[in-house]
Amino acid sequence: MLIEQDYIMRMISQLIETLIKYIFKGKDRELEENLNESNEQSEIYDKLKYLVDSYNINQAENLLFENIDVNNIENFKLALLFYQYVNEKDNEFLEKSNYSREEIQQGIQDISRKFGYENIVDLFLS
């Protein structure tokens, strides 16, 4: 089970990295720095991370989807950084938060669909 979870974690990480490189032509840490230049995006991201760190990942994900504007690609960046942050948590943390790697994967699929990048995600996950 642990090996399977580690595999899923690596696969999610590679998927996010691929999307970031393809869509934003950058590295994730650079994206996080760019995100911090936008006060509104930065505030939302900080709130999302606070909720995640408080074991409220489902609440954070709901907040993320409530604040998504599909006409603003920066929101896709925010979502990818959010799922990357959640994916970096260990299995024990996710279990305590009543969340799973499969839900991270599903969230990435859902958000990618909203922004029209589902083909890349589907191709990567198939």
C-alpha cells in the first residue's frame, strides 16, 4: 500500500510539473513567487495553505473552486500550486485530513477540465 501511495504521489508531482512547464513555461517555485506578486491570489493561496495545514483540505478545495475564474489563467496556476502543496503532505497527514492522493488526482482532472487542459491530464494518466 505504501509503495502504491508513493507511486501516486510521484505521478501527481510529475503531472503538475508537466502542466506548469507546458502552460506557464516555468518552474513551480518561480510560479509561487509570481503568485505572491498578486495580492489577491497570494491571500487566497495563504488561506488555502492555512486550511490545509489545519487538516481542512476539503474546505480548502471548496474555497478554491468557489474562487475560480476560468477566464483568468492565473487561477489555474493557483489551483496547481494548491494541489502540489497538498500532494507534498505525507500519507498520515492526508489520512488525518480525511483526504487521499486519489482526490488530489481527481481535483487536478476537474480543474484542468474547467480550463480546457483535460486532454493533457487524461493522456498523462492513461
